[in-house]
Amino acid sequence: MGSNVYAPANETTIATVTVRGDSATQVRLAAGGDTRIDDVDGTSYDIGSLSGTSFDVVAGPPAVDGGERPQDTDGDGTYEDVDGDGSLTIFDVQALFENLDAAEIQDNPGAFNFDGTENPDEVTVFDVQGLLQEYQSQG
């Protein structure tokens, strides 16, 4: 198996790494000497240097509907402030309902688990009802 090195004009992305964290931190990324990428035909590709590469991991789910990132306003591990404006309002309940099928919501069922289901697989209308009850119980 040979290695393929492409000139900068011909570079292409062959892989993307997605990292999700439970808490904010900074992560260093490195590839060991035996790290390699092969395509389906068995052709091996060299990995450029990753030494010293770092990035920030942001806690919590991504922004819903192009707004700000949701926030956990009471520290219980769920993200009541769905629209990310800093407080739990009726607009958060509406945002959760209106975006219930969005990947930002469905890919983060633990973050929007307002009905108390243990290890939820999805976010449902019962979570919307749970968030509404939490909103209504505010003093």
C-alpha cells in the first residue's frame, strides 16, 4: 500500500471529527505514528501533522433555530433556556415545541429531558409539557 500526498491545490477533506463534551474544556488532538486512514479500496492516506492542534469544547447542545446556545439556568443538567437568552420564559417552551423534530433537539435528548425519563432516546411532547410545568412553577 502506498501513500498518497496531494498538492495543496488538490487537497480535499476525507474525514471530519466531531467532538461533543459534557463540560467546557480545551482539548489537544494528536495522531500517533501508527494512525492511518484507508479508503474502501484499501488505499492508505497519510495524515498531516496534528501535533499541537487544540480546540475548545463547548458544553451543551448547539443553538436551536439559529439563536444563542441553550443554557442550563438552574444547574440540574437540563437546558431550560432553549433560546439562550439567559432565562426560562414561555418563549423557551415555544422554541422547544416548534423545533421538536430538529436535530439540535433530537440529538441531545438528555439536555431536553424535562419529563424525567431515565436515559431518554428522544425528546417528545411530554418534555415540552415538563418544561411548561417548570416555567409555570417559577416564583
